[in-house]
Amino acid sequence: MINQMSKMRNFNIRAPFSREIIAAIRAFQDNTYVHPLTCGMCDSDAPMMVLESGLNCKSCGHIQAWIPESVLRLTNPALAGNFMKEQ
Ligand SMILES: [Zn+2]
């Protein structure tokens, strides 16, 4: 059970983001069925802008240089699968 849980644990994907990953994150940010990735440093609830260097908060300028892998699992499962094999 513990092994199964650890295999399924979430992990972060770090910037710089490839074009494929940027497209997947943008699809996530535009998906109306999930809460978009928002800034953890200020009160803004606006979706963060997706750049190669990370997610950029339009309100305070913070750059978050990682995303949870679950974002890719939703928007590009094949891409997420590649990351899981590499880890
Ligand atoms: Zn912010």
C-alpha cells in the first residue's frame, strides 16, 4: 500500500518549460472545469501567465518556476507519462 501511494505521489516540474509543457499549462489555465494556477505570494486570483521561465503573476510580478505534475496529467497525459518514467 505504501509503495502504491509513493508511485502515485505528485511531483513538481521545474522551469524552463518546453513549448509542449507551456501549451499544456495554458490549456489548464483555460480549462473552465479546474481552478487555474494562481499566485501564492499575493491576493490576486487571476490566472498566472505562462512563460518559459515560469508562471508570472500580473499583479505582483512573482514568478513561480514550477508546476505540479498533475497539470500535465489533465491536459497532456502522454507528456506526464514521460516525466513519470524519467523520475
Ligand atoms: Zn502575485
